[in-house]
Amino acid sequence: MAKAIKFDKKILGKKNKNPLSWEESFMLHAMVAAGRSKDPSSQVGACIVGKNNRILSLGYNGAPNVWKDEEFPWDRDHEDAKLNKYPYVIHAEMNALLNYKGDNKDLEGATLYVTLFPCHECAKFFAQAGIKKIIYLSDKYYDTEDNTMSKTCLDYCGVEYKQLDLDFQKDYIVSLIPDKKEQIKKSI
Ligand code: ZN
């Protein structure tokens, strides 16, 4: 057996003292996913995380894959309901669920991170998929009929939900060019 390297205690433990928490990290993944949305009025992102804090899938709200974004009705307030986006758009969390091509068993006990509280349609599908926790940022439709139905479904199905209060004073800078991180901080 090879002789193990012995480390002097003085050289150990010099870790980054201020890393992102798991919750912050996964919500930021959801936020980055939201940035891909072509919806002009609402960009939502979702990140499904399995047990052991492994990301299973990401998604954002959008048209079905084969429907060209340029040929999609993005309106939200056309008087003729069938000419609006609503009947056709796929919500971010549903896209994340559909994007997952692994074993459905991995979804049992998983957590959904989503930038906007799920609608009642998504809520029931996630409850059925076995998701046990939903962490969200915005709840801008709080107390609307849809929001109440969504929470009713989650409550009856034993799905926990919690709003994440991101501390926007915290330094979330992650440079794409690590060598330039200090330089980028100074320029903000
Ligand atoms: Zn939905």
C-alpha cells in the first residue's frame, strides 16, 4: 500500500469562508435558466434537485421545442383568448420536469427551485411526481384563485413550500473568467 501523504494542520482548512448555500446556489441556477426565456413579459426558471443535492434538470418557460419562437403568439392580453400565449406556453417547472430523461424514481423526495410560485396545474403534477419541497422566490400572484388552488393541492399532498429571501447585498459575483474576478468587482 502506498504511504499516505501527511498534511500539517497549519496548511489545512484554508477554505472559502463565504460560499453560496445550497439554496442560494440552486436558486441562482433557476435564475440563469430564466434568462433563456423568449417570453417578453415573464421569464421564469426552474431547477429540480434530487436527494444528495444533485441537479436533475433545468427549465424555463417557453414554446414547445418544435414551434419556432418567431412564429409563437407571445401576447398576454389579446381579447381572443386563443390568440394569447397561455394555451400554448410551457411553464418553466413543467419544462424542467419534461427535460429530465433519467429515472422517475429520482424525483421522489426531490426539491423544486423555481423563481415564481407554481400555478395549480404545475403544482398537481409535481405533487404526483413525488416532489416533496418547493423553494420559490416570487409569489406575485399571492391570494389569487389560482394561487390558492395551487397551495391547497400542495397542502393536501404534503408538499412543503418555502419562500427564499435572497440577500442581494451578498456578493454573488462568479466571473466567467476567474482571473478577472477582482477586476470585475472593482468596475461595478
Ligand atoms: Zn404552471
